[in-house]
Amino acid sequence: MISDKLKSTILKELKLDEFEISEEMTADQVPGWDSLSHLNVILAVEQDFNIRFNSYELLKLKNIGELQSLINSKTVKSSR
Amino acid sequence: MQFNSFIFLFFITLVSVLYYLVPPKLRNYLLLLSNYLFYFYFDFVFAMLLFVLTSITYFLGNKINDSTDHGKKRNLVVFAVVINILALAFFKYFNFFTESFISLLNLLGFNNNLFTLKILLPLGISFYIFQTLSYILDIYYETLEVKSNFVEYAVFASFFPTIVAGPIERASRLLPQIKSQKEFKLNNIKEGTYLIIIGLFRKVLIGDACGKIVNHIFADPQYYSSIEVFTAVILYTFQIYNDFAGYSSMARGVAKLLGFDIFINFRQPYFATSVADFWRRWHISLSLWLKDYLFVPLQMKYRRYRMWGNIIAMMITFTLCGFWHGASWTFIFWGFLHGFYMSFALLSVKQKQYFKKLMPNKKSLTILQAAITFFLITFAWIFFRAENFSNAFLIIEKLFEFSTGEFAFRFIKILFMYLSVSFLLDYMEYKWDTDIILLKLKPPVRYAISVAILFIVFAYLITSDKAPFIYAQF
């Protein structure tokens, strides 16, 4: 499931008021999330969750659900 | 064996019939044989190169797939990418590098006679190497879900409908189709045939016809007036589009005959309202390739520079995109110019919003944006087409001479005619949301138009030299 925190980070970065985000959704299905704004969304996620991705992790992502799992794995590690 | 030749029409008819006649198990073998026969027809030695690269990439792909250690996986990917890029660099860019090096030495005052090799360009190398690289990278990024045997992979790497000039197919799209059982469907034959007819129309009757005028004027611009040079520049914009879109449509048609569905490579590119929009409509298979395997990795690497990260990634991607087209500084400059256009647009978003507010009428704003985009793209094409920089600057100088010639009105009439036909085709594609526009016409009209096109195309092919496809030389 997509957490409220991730959802609000994405919506805030893309200046969207309300938009339902599901796990299977890909970036291009979200209004305003194009190849240029992708950079800002990723930076915002890194900042809000206080984590850092490596390029390989980012390039492997296939949908927003996978981004959520990646964040989960990183936040679990850092809270240990 | 060019697509616009009788021998190819014979070849594709024969392959299509045999393809559905042989047992499904043997179809990929037949396809592989056809791919190599098609390639042998151009060059036997370079077919060997294709086979060697295919074998190496397949072997390394398997190794990457089986490896569980990430470090080892990455090293194997780097190795596979380097081998493919080296092959491309040697066959496509060796002459360029040595010649540039020699001129640099001469410029610095060193007289030298470094040895040079005259290396021939293997057909389709830029296209098939990008296809094999996509296979390696899709395995690495785990986007390729199917595992294929050697024959299936070799069919993918040498697929004859796309090997000459794309569309650059992805392993994750084409391999599953190669693996699937294909039934004979009359609809595929119908769609394939109409795509081939539309492609021939664009290539032979618009592209080649424009090309005849373009070639004369670009060869000696000094002898022509501004209006004539202007006509040539605009006609080239339509020549390159119809030549390449015609080829792509034929490639799609040929693949359709065999039950394959490949990329739609063009979506009315001259209707674009920005340069970025143009790249979403022009040579789509290359744009997506560059975006996924070059732009996004660079963008992620430089993301800490925020907007400048996007600009760095864009400038590198498009300059390399220019270099991919040909080993010459004019192509590099063409790519750089596109990167510059888009970077400029990114840096002036606020100013753009301001100007948008000044034009409340949405329709006129769209037309203005499309016109500006068309102007920018046409200007960049001058460098793409010109033999060298001095030729390009001579063309630009001529344009700004504002001179008119005896035949000015005739040239404008010719220009208007080709533009109307090309735009009409695009409008129908847009309106009906399909590239198989002939299928949208009522049967008697459709048959009449198809027969008429074929008749004129055949008459043209019999009586004049067959012009090669522009993109086949990249």
C-alpha cells in the first residue's frame, strides 16, 4: 500500500490537490510527473524520508509500489 | 534489398507465405534464415559481424541473468556495453576520430601522415547495436521477464523488418512476440499491406520527389535565389519526415504480415507545440531509448544540481543523439542545438507563462507555438542536411539575402503541393487516431486509392533510380 506520507510528498511536489495513487501506477499516469519533474519528485522523497537512493535502485523501479517498498526497506534499516 | 524495390516485394511475399505454411515450431528458424538472407543480400562479411555480436551478447546476457552477486553483474554489464560500443565506434566513428585528430595536429602545426583506414559502415549497425544494448540493460534492470533460447534471441537481434533503420525495438516487447505462437489472421495481412502502401506513398511520392529539388539546391546554393533556397529548406523538412516515416510504416507493415506488432515511430511530428513535444512524436523508438538508457541515468546521477541536473543530462543526451546519427560535426551540432532549445525552454518557464497570459485565445496560442517549433526544427535540419558547416552557413546567408528569382512562384506552388499532401496525411492520422488511414476509408475508395498509389509507385520505380532511405545510412 502507498503510505500517506509518500502520497503527500508526491502530490506536494507536483502541486496536485487530490489524486488517488495506487501501487501498480507508473509515473506517467500521474498528472505532471514527466521525465523532467521526475528528478524533483525523487529529491523530495529523499529529503522527506531522509534517505538516499543509489542510481541502480532508482533505474530498476517499475511502478510507485516498488518505490514504496524501496523506501520501506531503507527506513527500516535506518531505524534499526 | 531496399524496401522500395521489386526484389524486396518478392522476398516479403515469399517469406510471408512460407511463414504460415511451415509448422509453428519451425517458424523462428525460418525467420532467422530470412533475416540472414536479407542481410547477406547487402553484405556477407558484415552478416558475420552481426552473428558474432549476437552470440557474445547472448552469452553475456545469460551470465548477467545467472549471476547473484551485484558487483559481478555490474562488471558483466559494463563489459557487454563496452564491446557493443567499441564495435559501433570502430565501424562508424573510426574515420571521424582519425580525421578529427589529424586536423587537430595540423592546426597545432604538426605535419603528419598518420595512417588512415577507409572503413565501410555495416548496414543498420546503429540500430541493431541499440537493440542488443536494450537486451543487456533490460536484463540488468530486471525489466525483461522472459528467458529466450539462442534462436529466439538471434531472431530479435537480426529482425529483418527493423534491422536497416528501426524502429529500435525493445527486448521486453519483441522477445515475447517471437516466443508466442502466431496464428494466420487475415486482418494482419490487410493491415500490413495498407501500411506498406502508405509507406511507399510517403517514401516514393513525397520524400523522393522533394529530395530531387533539395539535392540540386543544397549542392549549389550560390546559384539560387532566397525563395528557391527557402523552398529547398522547407522541402527537406518534409523529405526527411516522409522518407523516414514511410520507411517506418513499411517496417511496421512487413512485421504485421508476419503477425508482429512493432513501435509506431511517428505521430504527426510537425504538429508539435514545443521541441520537447516534437521528440515525443519524432523517431519515438529512439527518443524512448535515449530517455530510458541515457537521459534518466544521467539525470539521476546529477540530481543534486536540481534543474541544472536536467539541463546537463539533456545537453549530453541530445549531443550524443546527434553523434549517433552520423560521424560528423554537423550532426553533433544538430543534436546540441536540440539540447539547447530544450534547456532554454526549461530556463524560461516563467517568461513563457507571462507570454501565454498575453494570448488568451487558446487556438491562436497553439498555432503560434506550433509555428515557432516548426521554425526551430527546420532551422536545425539545415545543419543535419548540409555537407559541412560552410555549406550550412551559405544556405543561411542565402536565406537572408531576400532575393527573388524568375521561378519563385513555381517553387512556391511546388512547396504548397507537397506540404498540403503531407499535412493531409498527418491530419487524417490525427483525426482517426491510427496510422493505417486507408482502412478508415470506404472499400471502393480505399481500393481505388491503393491501386492508384501502387500503379504510380511502380511506374516511378521502373523508370527512375531507387533513392536509398536516408536513415539507412546511419
